[in-house]
Amino acid sequence: MTNSAAISENENLPRVSVMVITYNQADLIEETIASILAEPRYPNLEIVIADDCSTDNSRDVLAALRAKYPNIIKLVLNENNLGITGNSNAAFFETTGDFVAIMGGDDLFLQGKIQAQVAQFLADEKLVLSYHPVEIFEHATGRILAITDQKKRLTKRSVYDVIDKGGIAGASSMMVRRSACPSYGFDERLPVVSDWKFAIDVAFNGRVEKLDGVYGKYRKSGTGASERTYQLLDESLMALSFAQQEHPNDIRLKRACDKGAARYIAGEVYRSLANHPERTTTLADRMLSHRKSPFYVLVWFVARIAARFPFLRNIVTRAAGRTTHFFK
């Protein structure tokens, strides 16, 4: 019997809280909750759903779910819209579990996820953050677009890896040890990307471990990823700046933050070549201000040349597409 199978049958287990944040996802939230409750169900489970003042019929759907699972589901119904970070904290501070899993109201857990991650924590008292690969799928068609964390070189084992290897791809893959979480929860200074800072804060307190196997699905819809990551560039770099301010004497952290910032901006450099070449030069210069290693000098040089000559852009962007593991 595997550790995770034994966990499914053992009711004397630590409590797991799944915090679900949702806004206007009435058509999706039932599927999300069903994926958490799928058999074999983890025996000591609570699901905290924070609804951010939805304007659709989400609350009717949530009330029905609560009535069906009164001993498992707890609802947090915000009177005003708090935004992603505020709603994350609304859910987080209502959790009571020893371990907390994070989930968006449109994402999906796959069978055995909770049991497998709990088994990791029980096997290692210094483990504070577990994550796993997720399938990214297209909402309209169900087509699988990618599977995260397939490159061994990008495996995260420490806070420094979480920073300089591009963060955790998919917050819904994370389970954390509640005692390792910051007292303020998700950093309210970051309206959107607080999940990255949250992972950094938790990882400072112990070990990070990847769970092999795909245990979740991330739904892709709405604004294209390239424009979305550009919109969040300044806030993402601010998260790294806050981490450095909180640990000013950690030289290794500063190096990791510089590398992480350069990595993020390098991704934007090549995405801008395809869609917004007018941004490329400024982004390339900004990237180089964080890290001047030979690789990033080469990226800077190639990007600036390609931005000037349209016929080179397709060549460079195609080549960059084959090396996406270097960029966030």
C-alpha cells in the first residue's frame, strides 16, 4: 500500500484546508469543488470558499454546495469586492488546517493530489511547500496547451529556487504548512501577484519539494498571457523588492532576486518582439540592469538588433519559443 493510499484510509490525520477564491464563476465553481471532493476523498478536509462580491448567480450555487456539504464547506461572502489579494486573505484567515492548499474557482484538482502532498509533509517535518506539475488547458476547447515543470533543471528545492527559477507555475499546485505562513497572509501591497510573494515568504521557513506527477489542471481563458505578464511586470518586480527589504542581509537572496528579475524581463523582451517591438529596447536595457551574465548580454544584443529589422523578428521569436524554460 502506498503512503497516499494509506492516508486515504486513515482518519487520524492532520486537517487540510483548501482555500478557493472565486469571482463570477457560477458556471465553473461546481466542477472545481467536485474535483476536490472526488474519491478517494481525504478524510479530514475543509473547503473555504471566498466569493468576492460576485454579480452573477455564484452565491446561489455556493449556498447549494454548502447545504450539500455542511461539514466540509465554509463560505466567506465579501460585502465588497476586495480584489485577488484581499479575497485570498479573506479565505486564508478562515482556514483551520495544518496544511493549506490554494485554488482558483476555475481550476481543478486531480485524483490523489491531497493525499500525495500530505504524505510528503508527514515524511519531512522541515518541508513547508509542496508543488506539482499542472496541465494548462484551453477553456473553450479543453485542449491541453502545456504541462508545467517538465524540465529537471527548473525543480525548486529552496526559497532561492522559487525566486530565480521563475516561481511556482500555477498557485493551485501549492500546498503549504500553515505554521510556516506569514502572519499577514498574502501581501496586501501586491494586488495581483501576491501568490508569488506568499510562496517566497513560506519557503523562507523550510524546504520546498516537487511532487512528481500531474495533479491539477489550470484553465486558460481571457486576456492573452503575453499582455497579462507585461501588465504585471512592475508588480512582479516589486514582490522581489519587498523580499529583499525584509531580508537585507541575505546576499544569496539578492543574487536570486536579480536573476529572477532578469529572467522575468527576458521573457517580456522576446514576447514584445512579436507583438510590441517598440517596447523591446527599453525592456532589454532594464533586463541588463539586473544581470550582466554572458547569457543576458547575448539576449540584450540579439533583441536590440531584431527590434530594428522586422525580417529578423520571426526568426528570433521562433528560436525563443524553443528555449522558454530560460524565461518566466
